[in-house]
Amino acid sequence: MKLYTGCVDDGLEHKEKRLIRYLTVSRLSDRFGLHAREDLWKGVHTPQGYVHLFDEWLPNIGPDGKDVNAWYRNDISWNEFVVKYNKKLATGPVQRKLVEIVKNLREYDFYNHPGIVLQCVCKAEGNEPPEEIHCHRIMLANTIRGLMKTFHGADLKIEHL
């Protein structure tokens, strides 16, 4: 089984790959939370009309906007951000949603949908290894991987698009 992570800006490519696209940000804005991004709620214009860049928006499993802003302003370190976000991932409502995602991964029709992609507005810089990408979706993917192992004894491959 595979779990993908990627940038929502590549949502049309993810759709072409038949991936189920979860947008995991707390707000539909640029990465700094300063400017609303119309394409995220409206979709992008294609010859077929407006097409959404994601299938489901999961704002409650994204990091809190104030923590994202604090990290971008250098008010907190990346390690402090990681601690705060991991604490959020361990809360009851978020854990229930993550268990649901794990269940969905087990039940997807992989002929029609080869997996899911956790999307964010962050783009990887160059060819950074995943552990050096400063984006919450890496932590989120690793948490889901751990839940898959805990509940189903199955390993989950993570691929960063």
C-alpha cells in the first residue's frame, strides 16, 4: 500500500493519477495565511469547466494557523512547531479522523484509486529528502503509517510527489 504526499497546486495531476486527494490545511490561503486562494475553494478553470484541486478538505487535521504563522515569522523553531503539531495529532477528534483514513486506505478499490495523497500548499524545495522538508504533511503521513502498523500490522509506503 502507498500513501502519497504532495502540493495541492499539483491537484490536477493527482486527479489524473486517480488518487483520492485530501487537503490537510487549516485555511484556504497561501502558506502564510495572508491571502485567500480562490482556486482552492472554486477550483481551476479547464476546458471542461472548473475542476477542484482536492476531493476533501480536512481543516481539523492541519496545524493551527497561529502555529504556522509563528513558524514562518521565526517566532518558534521547527522543532517547537513539530511538538505542537504532534500534540494536536494525538487529540481524540484528530485521532478518530486518522483512524478513518487508515480504514479508507485498507478499503479503497486500488484498481480505480491507487491510493490517497495528503496535500498542502507547501512545495518541496529542489530534491530535499522527505525528512528535511519542513511541512506538516510529512509528520501526518508518518502518523498514519504508524496507525496502519498498529491496527493492521501492515507497512505503508510513503511517496512524496
